[in-house]
Amino acid sequence: MNCPICEIVIFDKEIEYCNKCGFEFIENKLLESEITEYQNRVNYHQHLYIWANRGDREAQNSLGLLYRYGDGFRKDVNEAVKWYKKASEQNEADAQNNLACLYEQGDGVTQDYKKAIELWEKSAKQDNMYAQYNLGWLYNTENGTEIDYCKATFWYEKSAEQGYMYAQFNLAWMYMYGRGINKDYLKSIEWYRKSAEQEYAVAQLFLGLMYQAGWGVKRDYSESIKWYQKSANQDYANAQYHLGLMYYQGRGVEQDYNESLKYFKKLAEEGHKKAKKMMGLMYLMGKGVKQSRKKAIKWYKKK
Ligand SMILES: [Zn+2]
């Protein structure tokens, strides 16, 4: 039989991976209903392999991704680096971003922030929103370069304007605290909202917090609850905690200790620090539960 990707002849039928291209043989493990979809994928992978070898930069980047994540091929970061490099040399923006991430992590290559920055800058200047975000993050943290909030904000904004929800959130945060830019709650809430509307759970929590604090917007507890709830539905622990607090304090909802206990107990059992304190407090004060010093201490001390 032949390898469907690189077409070398394979003699051993039990082989798991092609030893030339690394293609993963799984055909004999599939159900009948899965064969068509599998064939389509194989055709796509074959197409990429051929075009990458012919020098097509987008195919080179896509093939690199397949090797990077072991999708249809044996996972092989060295192969990924090889293809990302070929594509990067042809100025393929996604490949430059992907390769930069490997240089930042030292994965498949020696860690090298200088090279990472160089590649991210090339990619970001071609308007690649992931590279713009990554560059922003680099200037925002102490990794590999001096912190520069102005540069961080500059790149977050470029990325955010292209709709990348993580950049939108970070930009909102920079506006909220006036980092690298003048503090501006109106702008902050505008970007939190854009990110939250893309279902980013952390942004949904922060939008809720802005409504609760009345920052950049009229204080509105029911809007807070609405956004906490959306975020909590995505199982985001900090949003569930804030929802628990709203029930505890009776803000935007009827005060309901049982409801808040439901949130705090679940979170405390998962090890959420503030939720453990709230459990302790509620037992100490006998709120929603029978007062018990012993149980209060148990929750305070829980690991
Ligand atoms: Zn092969």
C-alpha cells in the first residue's frame, strides 16, 4: 500500500505512522460512518503537503500547524518549525506569529525573545491581530523586554480594532487603570462590552463590575447580575463568586442566603479562597445556616 500523503510504498500494514511524512494511519480503526469525513481530511492534508513542498506559503503554515498539534500527523515540533520558517521567510504573517510563539516558549527552538519580537513585529505590521496582541502582551509583562505600557496599549488597540476579544479585554483594562493611556471609563466599558459580547467570560465579569461600581455607566445592579450570570454560565469561578455576593447582599436580586450558599459552597469545595472565607463567615454569623463555630473554622481552614 501507499502512504496517501507522500505516496511512498509502505510494506508493514500494522505501521502507525508513515516514516517519511509522519502521516497517522487510522483508517482501520474507523467506523463505516466516519470513513467519508476521514477521506475528505486526508485529501485536504494531501493537498497541503503537495502545495507546501511546491513552496506555497499558506500551505506551509497550515502544514506546520498540523505537525505542531499532531493533527493527522505524528506530532513533531521540529517539522512545525521547519514549515513555519519556510513560510515566514516568504513573509507569511500567520507563520511569523506561530514561529514567534515557539521562540518565546523555547519550544522546538532555543528560547529567544529577540527573534520572537522581530517576527511578531513583522507579522503585526502586516495587520495580523494575533501578533499584535502577543506583542502587546510582551510589552505588558516582564518577559524578555522592558515593560512599556504605551507600546502595549498601542498594539492591543490595533488588535482590538480587528475584533480579537482578548485584546479588547486587555485594552479595556488599560483604559480602566490608565496604563499607557489616559484613564477613560467610557472607553473601558466600550471595549469590555465588545469583548463580553463575543462571550469572553472574564470580560463579562468585568462589564458586570463596571455596572456595579457605576464606572463609565449609570450604576445598575440588574445589568451587573445579567453579565455575572452569563459569565457564571461559562463556569467562570470569579463570576459565580460575585453572583453569590449579590444574593448575599441583596443587590439587584432579593436577598437570598440559600442561593448565595449554593455558589459559595460549590466554589469553596473547589478551593476558591474568597468563597471559603464567605462560607466561614456565614457559619460564624448563622446566615442561611445554623450557627456553628466549628463548621466556620472548618471552612476557613479548608485547603
Ligand atoms: Zn507518508
